Amino acid sequence: MAIEELLSAAVAAPSLHNTQPWRMRIKAKGTKIELFADAARILPVADPQGRAAYIACGAALFNLRVAAAAHGLLPTIRLMPDPGQALLVAEVELSEGYQASPWEHELSAAVPLRRTDREPYSDVAVPPAIRAELTGAARSENAVLRFLDENEAVRVKHLLSDAERELRDDPAYREELARWVGHDRHGDGMPSEVLGPRSAIGRDQVRDFRADRREPVRYANFECRPQLAVLSVRGRSVPSWIAAGQALECVWLTATCRGVSLCPLTQALETPDAWLVHDTRLGSEYPQMIMRIGYGAPAKAQTPRRPIADVSCWE
């Protein structure tokens, strides 16, 4: 069985500051994979509850699922299987003889192509048919993806700006950012080349990841009206966060397949005022990710990944 390919797909998942907060244990001669959250890689300032880390693990689990399917393996998933092991996210039992659908093959092929695109997007609107496909991808993983109208997008943009100012006023946050972001990176974190430009006219559409003002800055003109969407789930527990991660990756890989760029925006979800992102007209949905979606030039820069041997072990 192609365990190495499955693990490579799993670790290609996105994570906050590219912390890669996961570990995997392979058991039963390669027929079982246990996925753990790595407590040492949960960000104490930006992610004190571990929400973003479990979302990242959910995304890794989704990649593992589609890679297994593409290799003719049926993945049987048990989420949070052991109450005594809070960090054990899932057990994945693999059995042979599965016939993957063409769509599963397409999603699996998109895994190594998925990128965060922090560059300017065009003003071309994502067509309704593709929006419907993205919302359907979220729905298939028990989540809700809502595209924001212009008024709601403006409101959320203000929340993002306010949250970024609040975070950057915290010395502990800046210290944490410096640990993971900027300059050359090997294995994890975000090298300078993936950070994206700043707006030439003071209307930034991407996060300012510079830990200090000495980091080199590029400037560019961004789209006038960014297309924003919010991914939400019904609960706010660890299983809900794992579900959000699987939905996020399903949406992101679907966007990749359709040539649509995507950039996560999470500042407003990393402060005590995260509840403000929720549109009270929409009932009991809990926002887990804000996304900027559109059409940009293919993102060339890529965040590094740790060697498989560093994040997995056999038993």
C-alpha cells in the first residue's frame, strides 16, 4: 500500500502560520493510521483553545481520505475514538478494493497544487455555478459556506482590520509571529516570499504577517470589492472544528480544481470578539474561516513541509 503517498497528502494541508500541528502513527502493518494533534505546535496567543490546530488536523484528515480513495483504498474513519486521548483526532482503517469516483481522483490530484494566494485578484466575479459548487462542497462535509453581500463584506472587512490592530498591539503576539513568519524557513513556518504584497493605496485585502517593520515590503493594487465567504459549522466543540477543517479542505480543493484562488483571513476569529463575525440572521452557525475568493495569477511560492519521518512513526 502507498502509505508514503497518503502521509504526504495529509501533511500538504493548510495550517495557521504553517505550524503543521499534527502527528501520525501507522499501525497494523499499514492498515491503520492514527492522526493526532500536536500540542507543542498549538499557538498559545493566536490559538489558545486549539481551534485552528484541530481545523488543520481536519484538513489533513480530508487529504488523507481522498488520497486513500485515489489509491483504491476505502478509508473508514473514527473521529475522536478514545475519550482518554484528547489529542487523538481520528483513526483511519484502510481496506483494499475501493473504486474511486472521477471526482475523488480530481480532488486527490489537486492536493499538491493547492496554494494560499495572497496576491491581488481580478475584479471578475466568481460565477454562480462555481459558487454553488463550493457551497455544495462545504455542505457535503456538514458545514455551511455563505458568500457575503457587499454590505456584509464591508462589515467583516472592518472586523478584520480591527482585529489585526488589536493583535499587533500585543507584544506576545508579535513575538509569536516572529517565531513562525518571515525570512527563510525550512520545514515549517511562512517564508517571506509567501507573505504577499501590501496595498498601494491603504486598502489591504490580506493579512500583515510582518513580525516587525524591518521586513521588506512589496506594494500592489488589489481588487476594489473582494469576494468574501464565511465557512461555519453548527457547533463549537473539537469535533465541530475537525468537521470545519474537512469542509475547508474540500472547498479549497474544489476551488483549486476550478481555477479559483483562495486566501484565508482569520484575524477576526483569533480575538475575544470573534463572535461578531457571526451574522445573527443565520441562526446557530459558528464561523470558523473567512475566505477571500477570486481569480489571481497562479501562486508560485509554497510554504515548506517537514519530512514525513518527523511527523510519523510505525508501531
